[in-house]
Amino acid sequence: MAEDKSLNLLDPFTAIDLGIADWADGIKDWASANRDTIQPAKRAINDIIVGIDDIFQAIPPVVMILIIALLAWQLAGRRVGVIVVVALVALGLLDPRAWSLAMTTLAIVLSSVFVCMVIGLPLGILTAKSERLQTLLRPVLDTMQTIPAFVYLVPVVMLVGIGNVSGIIVTVIFALPPLIRLTALGIQQVDGNVVEAARAFGASPRQIMLKVELPLALPTIMAGVNQTIMLALSMVVIASMIAVKGLGNEVLRAMGRLDAGMAIVGGLGIVILAVVLDRISQGVAQTGRERGHRHWWEAGPVGVVLRAMRGPKAATQIAARSSAQAGKLQDITGPDKNEKGVNT
Amino acid sequence: MEAICEDNLDKDEVRERFGCVIGVKDVSFSVAEGEIFCIMGLSGSGKSTLIRHVNRLIEPTAGKVLIEGIDINGLNAAALRELRASRIGMVFQNMALMPHRTVRDNVAFALEVRGADRAGRRAVADRAINDVELGGWEDRYPDELSGGMQQRVGLARAIAADPHILLMDEPFSALDPLIRRQLQTQFMRLAAELRKTTLFITHDLDEAIRIGDRIAVMKDGVLIQTGTPEQIVTEPADDYVAEFVSGISKLHLVTAARIMEPLAKWEAKNGPYRADGALSAAPDATLDRLAELSIETDEPLAIKADGRVLGIVTKKALIRGIQGRSVEEAEV
Ligand SMILES: Nc1ncnc2c1ncn2[C@@H]1O[C@H](COP(=O)(O)OP(=O)(O)OP(=O)(O)O)[C@@H](O)[C@H]1O
Ligand SMILES: [Mg+2]
């Protein structure tokens, strides 16, 4: 290759070809050679995603809204529950087809986030513990975050073809890094003195992880999950280029036809889904104590049901106690009086 | 390592020659069962490093730690965890409570780690919480407690599993003087009740004297002197210790036996002693007690044991004693 172009010292790069592009092309040959193993795996995963989608489609929208709202109330508080209802009703009113499209997108996004968590949480924990892995992983994560999605879109399609599975793969590549980073950060930020205390009282490494490090890192880890959800949602338009259906596909088609109305329906749908998922996942990151109750079962719909089951007398006591405890977060000396008041 | 021991290098020389820091070097002592052994030293003298060797939070480069005759450096991981959970309780300078657990769950941690059942854990934890007078706070979280209360939770956590040994790394240093005194009193009451073998670290000599049966003074990772509070105060091994103890009130520490002039010596100077009329005290009476007596009379005090006069304390000797000097030393 150096014959036809002489090496110019001031501009050496035109003359040198390391064949990186050719090497990347080799993926295609490898994929077609291994077609028999890749395709069945792909079909199985695709069936799962389609199954989730089918379930979401089968649930009547009003029931679905109710389920999501109750979940939001339990996990993130009443306020978020109300926001979720309003947002989802607005989503349904956007367009007669919007609900169904949104459920397809939800199925894809939740599957991607699930895969991200399965890969990201253990990897984040390992990264927190191993300096070596961290230095090894950092450039990889940087690359995943900065490389334009179109670059890996093509090789992924070459490997597994178009469809939901490649959609999830490209989404995971894009959405995974913050979860790994924030999981590692959360664990590294746990107060070393507290970990030492746990060690001094005989906790094994596993117990330290489960009883101390993970609970204390949870808010940071949930911030990572939240970021991952948001990034996964922002990938739906790009994923629709490789035949993933849902709201993203709507936007893509609208772009092709210059149909502003259609684009707005798709776009707003994605935004509303983002708001709903963001609020719920942020609420989970908050501990119950920040919202003024002691245990998760004292709040939300579960709390209401439990209180009703224990009878009206117990219900008022629990309610009074949790309000006294909420007050105590500001004032340590106050609630003693309140509690006595409850008992008499 | 060998070079450090052979050439007997000190901390600065080692840092220059090897680029590493001596944490603790050439420290040997033993603590008897039920004894409260105080380790004293300024910041950075290696106290925390030393105490962390006792439960192997830090592995020694060389040397041995024996607990009840067993070399703990020979234990495998599981045995070491069992030792930590059941036989050693530790209290930390910075409390190190677990912020996501209630007071009760903090206190019950060692039992939980050992797999004790819920009801048993609860009973034991509540008893320990009552021992430190925190009854009624079981379901609160550490950040709802004051510093003094948090450290009491730390203490409860250390004694909950009923360990034989307590390791206390400057437990009261972060507290204000009043609360500190209160907690010292509470701790001494508990210690008298529970009789645990205790390694107590402090940089406060007053605290060491109040609490300790014996005191060891550390500097730059080396033990300088070990002895009873009275020995440390009256016979400091070097200038460093002397400097340390100079501000300490001797009133409650030094006894008559130490400042009295033996009878024979006194008679040689002043002629025969007539005991009638003079007030007397036992050899182990403190200077404070002698001062009380001395106010009542103009005569020298007689120090008697079993009805026999052992020695004489003049007013001059008493005042010199309170100053921390002997009569001879002052007159030279
Ligand atoms: N992780 C570490 N790595 C290197 N050197 C350390 C480390 N921890 C402590 N040291 C050194 O060991 C020496 C003793 O420290 P140590 O914490 O035992 O002091 P200390 O007597 O407990 O002080 P303090 O009263 O401030 O708690 C110090 O000179 C310190 O620089
Ligand atoms: Mg220390």
C-alpha cells in the first residue's frame, strides 16, 4: 500500500492503512458463520419481549393506570401517585393509538433496564472492590457513553439482524454506563468507619455488603437506575431505525413524512413516559424516613389496608404515631409529649 | 523490618530511609482479666493502630497478640469473625453507628451477624440499651440522637454480645467536657458491674487517671512508660511524660506514704517524736485527706499503720507534695 502513495513525513496518515475498517467488516463473516447459534437465542429473547408487550396490551388502560398509580404511591408517595395518574391519562388522550404504542415502548424500555440491572449492579459492585477492574473498565465505559449510537447500530444489526433484540442491545450499550458508575460510586462512598465497625463486630464480607454497603449505597444506586431509565427512553427513536416498534417508530415515520402532528404525538408520549418513570424511580431512592414514616408497610396503599385490617382504634394510633414521628425529624424533644398524648 | 529493629531506628529515620511510616513498634504489655488498661498518647502516636491489632482489623507485620492464651494471628477467617462477634466489643472514636439501622438494630448487630434469632436479639439489645440508660430510644435512628447518646449506643453495641474484652478507641474524645464526665461516670459504674477486661485509649490524662487501673504512655509508636496512675504522675520515666503530667492535680493521686519522712530520719533531725496530740492518717491517705487534717492542727501529721507511727508529714512536705515536688528537691 505504500507503493502508490509515497510517505510524506508532514502528512503520514494518508499513506498508512492499518485496516481497522476491514477488521470491523469481519464481524459480518463471523456472524454469518455462527448464524445457527445466534438466531435461536435471538428468537427466544424476542419471544419474552413480545410476551411482555402482549401482557401490557391485554390489560385495559384504566386498570393499567390504576396498577401503576398504586405502585407509584407505595414506592414514591401519594404526590407521585397523583402525578402519574394525570400524566398517564394525558398520554391516553394524545391520540387513539398512543396508549398501545406507549405500552410497546414501555415493554422494550423495561426489558432494557432489566438487562442493564442484571449486568450493571454486579459489575458496579465488583468495580467498587477492585481498583484494577475500575481502571480497566473506565475507558470502556467512556467509549460506550460517547461513541455515536449509529456506529454500533450497524455491527449489532450484522450480528443479530434487525428487531427487538438488537434494539435492546444498542439501548443497553448506551444506558448501562451510569448504572455501573453510580453503583461503584455509591459503595465507595460508604463511610469506611461504619464498614470497619461492621468488621469489628464479626461481619463477613458478604454480610458487610448486604447489611451495610448496599443499604447505604442505595440512594446513589437508585440515581443510577434513574439515569439508565432516562437514557433507555432517549434511545427509543434510534432503536426504531432497526425495526423496534412503539412511540419511537412513530417519530421516525413522522420524520420521513414531515408529519409534524404525528411527531408531536410520538415525542410527547416519550416525554410523558419519561416523567412517569423518572418520578417513580426517584421516589424509590428516597428513604421512607425522608417522607416521614418508619417502615415501608406503614405508608401507601399497603399501609391503608393494614390499618383498616387492624381496626379503627389501631388505625388512629398508627396514624398519630407516624405523624408524631414525622414531626420528630425536625424536633427531637417534641414527640415524647405527642406520644404520651396518643397513649392516654 | 529487621533493620528497623536492629538499628533501633525511630519514626523519622524510618520514614527517611524506607519511605514508610511506623504505626506501632516494639510494644509489649499484658492486661489482666477484669483490668482497665489505659493507653495514652498524643494524636498520631499510634494508639488506634495498636488497638486495631488486638482484633486484627490491622494485621501486624511482626509480633504476636495473645487473647486468653490463643495467638489470634493463627486464626482462620471464620474463627476470627467468631472471636470478634462474641469475645471482643469495640467502641469507636467517631461512633461509627450504622445510620440506616435503628438504635436497637445497631446494638444487636454482633448477635445478628452470628445468626441469633430475632426475639433473642431483641431481648439482649434492649437489656444493653437499658444498661446505658437509653431505654425508650430503641426505635429511633442514630441521627435523631445527640453525640453523647450516640456514643452510649456505641457502648451498648460493644457490651450487647457480652464479650470478655472491650476495646475503646477514644470513646469520649469527641464529646464536650460535661457530657464526657457524665459518660465516664456511667462507664465506670458499668465497668465495676460487668468487670470486662478493657483496653481504653485516650489522649486525656485526667480521663486515663480517672478510669484506668494502669496506664501506658505512647509516643511515636513506642511505649514509654507503663504503670499505675500514681506511678505515672510521681515517677515520670522521661521529660515527655513529665511534661504530660505536670498539669495534673496530685491531690487525689499521691498518698501519704510517698511524701512522708520516715520516722527514723525525722528523729535524727528533730529529736525524739512524741505522738500524743498529733493527728494521724493511714499510709494510703491521699494528699487531699492530709490537707483536711493539716488545717485542724499546727503539729506535723503522724502516718500510722497498725497503731505504729511509720513517718511524719510536715506542712512543708505536704505543700511540696501538692506541688509535685519533694522537700529535698525543693531545698537544693
Ligand atoms: N492507613 C494508614 N497508612 C499509612 N499510615 C498510617 C495509616 N493510618 C495511620 N497511619 C500512621 O500511623 C501513625 C499512627 O496513627 P494512629 O491513627 O494510630 O494514631 P492515634 O494515636 O490513634 O492518633 P489520634 O489520637 O489522632 O487518633 C500516624 O503517624 C499515621 O500517620
Ligand atoms: Mg486514633
